[in-house]
Amino acid sequence: LMVPKVGVDKIVKPHGSLIMYNAIKTKYVDFCIFKRSTMEPVVVIDCYYPSITDSTMKELDKAVAKALEAVNIPVLKYEILDVPYDKDAVIKKFYDALDPVSLAQLRKKSEK
């Protein structure tokens, strides 16, 4: 299940330093994909536009990226370009970011 604009506090729970958690809990990720059965986060998708003048689509905050890495949630970075995107390349990047267990579960469901 893909959900846009998810609060980091919905993905990462406080553990260890509350100072670090308080610094990221009000931030958002562009998209998060959850397992439908358990609503467990599987992967975060970070979309950004590499322009000096347009700062509306920035890369994921480094502290948020570290927090997601600490809880083993991969971040799939997707650079928005002014050209049509390659759907197969995006899907491959998504599969490459998944852990082997999630990937096997996804493939098992698609075979049914």
C-alpha cells in the first residue's frame, strides 16, 4: 500500500535519544510503501528535483535518512527530471531496495 506524505513519527518510533527523535518527528517523507496486512513500513520513496532555483522538492533530510537506516527501512531516491521516466527502471530500483523476505512475499502474491 503506497501512502503519500507520511509523517516520520508514523514510521519511526522513539528509541534512545529523544533529542534526536524530536528533531525528526515533525518531518515527512514523500511516499511510504506499507505491507497491507500489517501496515509495517517496507520502503520510503524520496522524490527530489535537482534545481538550484526550485527548492520545493528537496532531498530527504539527513537525520531522517539516518533514522530510517537505523530501523532498516530502505530509501529509494527518485530524481524528478523534465523528461519522461522509464517505468521499468523505477520498478527495478524498487525491487532492488527491498529486503529478500519482503521481495519473496511480493513475488508470491503476484503469482496467485
